[in-house]
Amino acid sequence: MNKELTLVVLAPDEYWRRYLQNKSAGDWLPEIKKISNTLKEELNIDIILLAMTDSGFKMGLEGRPARLTGKCDLVSVETMALAIK
């Protein structure tokens, strides 16, 4: 495993929670883990799915950069899924 490269898939916790609680989305987490593991092996990189809690996003306008607000704590999506069940 190439310890220098990690692909981080990061989204607000509300995004992940909507899919975790939506029965019509099916049981997608095992599938995305399977795809991630295949990519890990093929690309020789680590892949992490993260949810960002206590966060907000301010759009950058008129030349100002975008900003994340709040504590922006990170939690693994797998941990979040276990807490929801």
C-alpha cells in the first residue's frame, strides 16, 4: 500500500445520513466498500469515506474563496452507519 497517497471521499454528514436512512437506496455501503477495496488494490492507494459533522459551507463570491464554518469534525462513514442502525 502506498502510504503517501490517500483518496478522501468527504461529504457533510447530512449527505451520508440521507442515503443511510433511505430504504430505497438499498444496502449500498457494502457495495461502495467493495468498489473502494478494488480501487485500493488496483491503484495502490488508501481510500477513506468521511462525514463532516458540525459544519457549514459559505460560497465564495466576487473573488472571495469559499469557506468551511463550524468545528468540521470528521467521522468515518462506517462508524456513522453503525450508530444509525
